[in-house]
Amino acid sequence: IYDALLLLQHRGQDAAGIVTMQGTKCFMHKARGMVRDVFRTRNMRSLVGTVGIGQVRYPTAGNAYSEEEAQPFYVNAPFGIVLVHNGNLTNATALKAELISVDRRHINTESDTEVLINVLAHELQTAAQGVSLTPDAVFQAVRAVHKRLKGSYAVVALIAGHGLLAFRDPFGIRPLCFGQGVGATGPELMVASESVAIEGTGHTVTRDVAPGEAIFVDLQGGLHARQCADHPSLNPCMFEFVYLARPDSVMDGVSVYQARLNLGETLAQRVISTMPPSDIDVVIPIPESSRPSAMQLAQRIGKPYREGFVKNRYVGRTFIMPGQGVRAKSVRQKLNAIGVEFKGRNVLLVDDSIVRGTTSKEIIQMARDAGARKVYMASAAPPVRYPNVYGIDMPTHSELIAHNRSVEEIRQFIGADALIYQDVAAMKRIVAALNPAIRGFEASCFDGVYVTGDVTADDFATMAAQRSAQGNEEDSADRSRLALQSATEQGP
């Protein structure tokens, strides 16, 4: 599990946690920080048993600075349940009130994962009344959970004394797959967000968990699977293919690497239709996710591909860092320009996406400082114009550079000599071509269409309020860090 979390570190850098189970006893360790920092030898020795779950946290709801909100979460009744969750519940506030007033359950944090585990606990208790917890009862509980939850969720849970449960939301927004292998003690099964975690730990990918499907592995290793949603449909998150996932993963039958190559192909067509390729001397990616798209674009327009930025691998991914102040400061810590690739040249910078615009502005200025004659910017994704409510950290309109701005206004803000965006329809077509079974995508941040059909203006208002409160906490934390740094600089 530790090795798998290292392979998934790109999905979250705020906190990490592991729970293992021996018999019916749970052993947990979780804390803020990167996987390698959270788990030391003494922590690993205390995680005993032959089954467990783990998670790396990327906060999109709740308090980013609270260690209590690191996953896994635990409830002691019924049976004892530990759970990890990737996604975002759009009705978490209403569910929380319902859990307290109707189900008589206590909620102690602002995390939607705690809401989710309590909904599951309540439905398991209801399904198991008067009977033992059979696979049928488990699937009955998941069916009831689907009816109560709104939003996106990929869930893995351990039920003490019974087995491991995994399920995916009926729209298949967040990814989930499983694989099998043989370990030192016999057959093994692993469930993960990305195939790379399964393959990288010596297992073989079996398949993706279908939208709305639940799989249950009993204590004897028996695998049970059942569709638990009434009208499931596959709508994977497009932002996974654009940015979030590792390029060596395969999600819902689509190679992430190939998807990014294809995005580079269609982006090249946009570049050619916007400006003469003869105006471009060199194509330079902004590491890391844009590299496949930039390589394909360069080949398509017949211009050299060069690495113009060196990345400091010890600074996290700026997009998923909590706090705009931390994010902006980290750009120049993270990237440094190689002057020889810029001096006297017209450079086309290729990024995977432009979300807030502040990072792009910094990078374009870095290119000019390195001597570039002209700096053009191309985005492998279309303009991010709308909030994402399904687990990508951009929930408010005010943070999005493309919201209510024209491409020309965005170009002026980031300081580029030209700005070329991917086309929404082309993006969907070129990625869908890699798996004909995919009929649609969750691409709301690009097209404003929310596939679950239940997102309201009130949801946006609630999320904006939560975001504002979290921002105040981040500012307070930043001030505390500065005060501590100042005190430290003045000596012991």
C-alpha cells in the first residue's frame, strides 16, 4: 500500500494515511505531508495484517490544514468501517443535516468523506438487520447509498470481520480499477484510482470498476461484483486526461499518454489556423503533463521540440497546492529557464491547461527574462470557464482567468504575444476515439455541462462560501508561518 501511494503521490500532496486490519482490529496512521514523510519505519511496523487501504489527500472540500480530515476515516458501528474516497459530494451539506437529525449520527469534521462513511454505515446497518452481512446485503446498502449521494465518488472501504468493498458513482466520473496478483501469502487483489498503482506493485490490471458498480472481496478472497445503480453511464473526468493522471496510466480503456498525444495533434491544427508556423522557432513544454502534447504539436508543425525549463522535482505540483500565495511563490522555485533555448528566439510554450493564469504569467515573464524575442502560449485544453464541482480544486468563478474573459483579454493578462486554445469539441472527439464505449465526458469546467444534472446555483454559493472560509484559514496559516520564520531568523 505504501508503494502504491508513492506511485499515486501526484494525486495529492497535502496528507497521507494507511489503515490495515488484522482480524477485526484496525491499525491506522495518517498525517499531513508527503507519503515518504508521513510513514517512517516505526509507523510501518505498527501497520499489521493482510488487508488495508490508503490514500493521498488533495483537499477540495473541508479544511486543507486539518490533520483530522486526512483519510482514511473510521466509524465503529456497524461492524467497524474504515473508508477512503476520491471525489466530491455536491450535497454534503444537506446530507450532514440529514445524518444528524434523521439518522442520529455524529459528524465531527467538515470533510465530505466523513459524511460518506456515515451514510454507508447507516445503510449497511439497515441492510444487515436480522441477517448476517452477506454480499447481497452489502450490494443492497450500496444501492441505497447511490440514491442518497450526489456528485462524484470512487470509494474503497474495509468492513471489519467481513471484507473489502469498492464502488464508483453512477456516472463514472472519478476513476477506479482493480487488479490481481500472487504475493508471498497467496492470491492478492488491489483496487486503485490508476492502473499505474496496480502494475507498479507487481499486479495485473483486471478491469475498471464500472459506473455504479460495487465489488466486494470476502475474507476468503472471493470476489463478488454487482451493478447497484439504476441508470449508470460512463462519463470520465476529462481533466484526468488533460492533467491529473500519470501518463503511464490507462483509464476506462484510454491511455492517458495517447490522449495527450492526440490533444497535441488537434492543438497543432489550431496553431496552424491561427498563425504561420514560420513565426515559431522552437516548441517548449511547461513540465510535466504537457510534454506529450508539445512533442506531437512540434512534429506536426515541423518545428524543433526543446526542453527549455528545468523542473525542481522536490517542489510539489503547483495546481494542487492549497492557497494561491503558496502556489504563486512556488512557480520560480519549481521551474528555471535554460537561457540558450530562449535567447533571440520566438518560442511557443505549451501547457496542459490554463486555470488561474498566474502561473502562465510568471512563466511567460521567465521566458522573456531568458531572452526570448516573442513568447506564444498554447493550451492543450480549452479555456477553463466554469467551476468544477466533482473533485478538481477550482470551485469558484472568480479564480478562473477564462471566466467572462475573451481569449484576447486572457492573452493580455498573461502577457503572451499570441494565445491558442484547444477546441472543446475536438478535445472530446480525439479522446473518445481511443475508446468507442465512451459516449460522453465530465468536462464541465470547459463546457459548463454538469453531467449529474443536479448542480444548482445554491451549490455554487455554498462552495464559494466554504472556499472563502478556507482562504481565510490559509491566510492565517501563511501569517503564522511567516511569524515563525521571522522568529527563527532572529536566533534561538
